[in-house]
Amino acid sequence: MARRLLSWLPIAMTLVMGISVLDCGLAAPAASTPGDRPSPRFQALECPAPGQGITWAILEWNGSHHRVPPYLSSLGQSESGTGVICSPPFVVASDTITLTLCGYDGSHGGGENYVALVDVRKGKVLMKTPAPNSETMQTRRWDVHRLRGKQVRIEVHDGSAGQGFAWLGVGSIDASPALTVDFRQGLPDRWQAEEAATPARYEVVTGGIPFRRNANCFTLVPKSGAVEIHCQLTARRLFLLGCTVAGGKALETYGGLEIHYRNGSPDVIPLMCGFTLDAAYKQRSPSAALHLHASSDPYQLYLVVRPRDEVIEKIRLVANPQSGPGPLPRITAITCETDAQSEHLVRLPDSRPDAAEARWIETHTVSASSPPLGHIMQQIRRDHHLPVATSPVHFRKQQLDKVFRSEGVAVADFNDDGQLDIAAGNVYYAGPDWTLVPMRGEPREFNRYGYSDAFLCFAEDVDHDGATDLIVVGFPGQKTHWWRNPGKAGGEWTEHLILAQTGNESPVYLDIDGDGQRELVCVNDRRIALVRPGPDPTRPWTIRHISNTGQPAPGHGLGVGDINLDGHLNIVMPEGWWQGPAKPTAEAWTLHAAELFGGAQLCVADLDGDGDQDVLGSSPHGYGICWSEQTGDGWQAHEINRRDSQTHALALADIDGDGLVDFVTGKRFWAHNGHDPGSYEPAVLCWYQQQRTNGRLTWIRHVIDVDSGVGLQVHIVDLNHDGRLDVVTSNKKGVFCFLQH
């Protein structure tokens, strides 16, 4: 059979692929004295045994890992996965039911993999068809004319946990008019899958790095998506066994590893798949960039992670939050290299890697601060013959800080030396060397498993004394204040209240009425408001509400622009736009209801060059970037991209200098602490190049970086005065600038 000719070597999955050359305590001994080296103390982390999860998933790979059209497959947890999935009840209303099936009944043909037609009332099997023992879809038909009028359901069973030829797939079911299913369109509503039971049966995998695992547990990650493993220990290294994804794709992210410490922010490491696969007769990834080592189990690899030298409170293994069922990352055991004594540890048999394995561990230990992920991802692309990204402009990354200061950022000359500086949280970084300068008290560092008190920042000489001050918008619903720059006199910046309660996650600071004084556009008391200083800016600012209670006042999504080109600025939100009068702070505004895409900054511009204004929007807590075209018949949405999630900051600029407006966005890393779709995917920062061909508008995505992202703001500014636009961001990964060169 052709499948037997495929390589049996497994591959699969890496967690943030990088190389970290570290003093690991596993230095290889001299060749003449291998027995003199003390054995590292390996202990198994006691892990809860979750349910085995649901083996059913919509996959695009068959058992030989050849690409096929999407189908319902029991390979969602490899060939060892078992379980039942069934259709909603329906009444037979035809003479024939047609099925397309593929898969195998196990190497011994035990009749455990089959599709059945079941009487709903009695639970009796009325028709039954076994797996066809074929990789390709086979058509099967049931003659059901005698069953007309009977209430039934279709059950798909995988009851064979064998490693050889033990899976089942369904492409379509035609029981029209009562039931018609094409699994290429995804899993229909009301299809129910049973979770397989998982009795605990522990075994020790010895040889090299030892592991203790539940032999009946496919993965420690439950179908609910997350498991917490208590630790209370320090460790030199963590060894994770399994590291595979059934049906995985190159460079896809399937979850995350979180290491939570007693003190400080957690480390967050994405679980990224290099190719797939977790069973025999599979193809090994051609990429040498995968930091995975073979264990003594031929079907599972291990990955080595170096935690910080701090007490680990717990470890969380998390499946990537996403809509609908998807493959779970496979982690079956965790071994700690530690001398700690803890109730959460189980001593393993004395074992040690040989000299070659010890050297491999030294150069392949992964950490949250591993070398650039982008280089590793490019290598995997080349090894898998995937397109390698190119860009007409290039940026040089500078990380100003590695801790979480804020998700707002401002750029201005704060110390009046003629150089631009970058403010984030209660510090600024003095350019051009980016020296950290505290503004108020000690520099504040926030825990990544939470939020900062600086969601947005704006630079402004509020009191007109010649020194640039800083406006800081706090957590939504809380206060906004400004800090007075002491100027040449030095000393601590003093805080003054602007607004006790500021709503919306994308306030705008802009001169709305053209009088030279910018206003803060935000939500206050559930109404859209214009907020500006009075005669004494150290007193709370004046509030002018332009909407009434009960009218749209968005929590997400806000922008300002001249939508109707009447010379007056309008306020744009997902629910429509407010038309600005000639005197914005004194006269009534008019609401124009519309459905506009976006939930972060809403950018107004004539994107398609047809003479009217359009709106660009992104998805702060999901996937999607769209522009809404203004037409004579209303607004029409055009999707630009659905590849990047949590694009919580957005800004327009002509990045490449060709006269067409481009835009910059990226992932707000861990916007909701790992609970948003795509949370564990790389923290990309991108610019989208606008092109027009024969009058048709297109956008080309260019990745600036894959390990930084955006916060709630992104600034595009010529930082070093070289005539080229640069990018500045701040978020839970730190503070960054990207200089175009």
C-alpha cells in the first residue's frame, strides 16, 4: 500500500522557534569519562488528566497527509483518537441516503469505524456502513424507502485507537429534503460529539530525557481549551513531550504556553506548528529550524523551554481561542530539571542524555527572549518552499524596553533638545539614544496578565509655557489626566485631572473647530463628548456632549474626518457618523446612521480616488480589516485581510512615498490576556501598501516585525529627520521603534 512507503518519522510542532545558547548544566563530558558526569535531577510535573477531548474536526489532510477538500475527520486527535459524532434528528423523507466516506477500520478490521443510521426513539441501528479502507472518498447508498416517516439520526463512529489505518472521514450526506450536509462548508449547527473517557494509566518513557505520562491521554489540553498545572518550584528547564498537531499546517499557531511566576509578568510562548503529524507513516518536516528532539517514543518529540530564575506558580497550556472546533496542540507530559521538592513533582528514574543530546539541548533551548522569531519563520518558509515575504521598504527594529509600560504612546520633544522622544506610561525615552527618563515617581512596570493605566497618550503644551506636556487616557471608564512638564527646571511632572470618566477605547485628540485648540473626542456618561481646557487648564476640562442618552455612543471604534466634504469635521463610529455644524462646540450635531466596519481607530480618506470619503477599520478583538466605500447607494464593505487578529491600532500614512495612502496596523498582543481569537499567534506589525491597477484598489500586506505588534496606538513619524517615515508602538511586549532605512 502506498501509505507504507511514506517516512515513519514524526515531526510537528514548535513553541516559539528560536535558538538560545545558555549555560544549561548539561555540558557534555570529555569523551573519555562519560560516566563521571553527575546525572541531572529530572522530575515529572504532576499534571491533571483531562478528558480526551473530541476527535472530530474539519480537516484538509487525509491519513497520508495529502491535501484534500475539507471533510469531517476523526484525525482531529490522530489515528489514536476515538469518539462519536451525530447529526440532529430528522424524519426520513426519501428512498435513498447517499454518503461519501474515506478512512480505515484499523489494521485488524474490527468493525469499530462506521457510519450508522439510528432510530431516535429506540436507539436501534437501522443501517450500518464500515470505513471503506480507502484514502479517497467512496460513495455509499442506503435504501431507506421502507423507513419513510421514521425519526432517525446519523452517527459517525471511530472506535479503533489503533495506530495503523484507524480513522474515518465523511465528505457529504444527502438525505434530502430532510438533511443535506457538505462538510466542505464546515461543521453544521447541532452536530454533537461525545468526549471519549480517559482512565488514568501512567507509564514512564525512559532513555535520554525521561517522562511520565498518562498513556490514555492524547493531550493535557482539554477541549475546553486550557489547563492549569500547579508548580510552586524553580526549574532550570522544562521539557515538553508530544509537541505535535494532527492535521497542522506550516507556521500555524495552535495555542500557547504560559509560565506564571510568583513575582512579575508571565512568559507567553506560542505553540507554532512546523508541519504536522504525530503518528507512524508520516512525513518529517524538511525544516532544520524546528527545535524538537526525538524522545524514546518514536511518535513523540520534545521541546526544551528555559523559564526565568523565579518561582513558577503555575503553567497554563492553552488551545488558541478560535471559532469552531480545531485541532488541539498535543502535550502529553512535562519534565522539570530541578532540585526542588514539591508535592507537584514525581521523581523519575535516574537518566541523562548522552553527549550529543546534551549539546543539542545547549543550543536549542527556547525561552521568551529567544532570538528573532522572524528569522526562524523565514527559514521555515524557505524549507517548505513557501513564499518569502519581500517589501519595497525596510525597517530596523529597536526595542527601547522589554517590560510592559503602557499601550498608549506619544512622540514629541519633551526635553527641548531638538530631538524627538517617546513617552510610554510614566516615563519617556530621550532620543536619539532612547535613555529612560522617569516623569512621575519610579518607572512603573505592569503585569502582562492585566492592563496598564495608560491606554492612550497625546503630547501637547497644555499650559502654553513652551514645554510639551503629556495627556494620558486611562483604562476605559476611568479618569483622563495631564502631566505638566517642569521644563528646564526639572523635577517631577505634576498631575492634573481632565475628566473623571472617559469611555471608548479609541478617543481622538484633534482640533475639531479650527480655533487652534485640540479637543478630546471620547465617550462620557454614555454620550459622545468634546472635552477641552477652560481658562485654567489645571482644573477639570469643560465637557460638551453632542449626543443624547440612548443615541449611539460606541465603546469601540471612533474616528474624525470630513465625510461629506462640507469643510467641517465629522465624528465617525461603527453605527454611523455625526455631522459637524459650523460651530462644533455650540451648535447641534446631526446623526447619519450607517453600518461601518471597525472597532479601533476609524480612518477617513478617499481611499479609491473617486472623489468622496471612505472609512478604514480593523478588528480589535477578532479577525478582519475592511474599508467601507461611500457610494450613491450607501456604504459597501470591502475586505482587505482576515489574517491578523486583535488589530487594535490603525494609522494612515504614505509609507513608500508613492503618493498613495497606506496604513499601519498589527496585533495588540494579549489584548484580553489570551482570551481573544488568535491570541497566541505571533505579534505582527504590518504595513499595507495601496496599489491601483486599471482603477482597481488593492492592498499588499508587508510584515515589519513578528514579535512586537501594536498597543492601542501606533505612531507614524520621521523620528530621525531623514525624510522617511518610522513607526512607534508600545504594548505588553515592550516599547519599540522601527526606523525605515
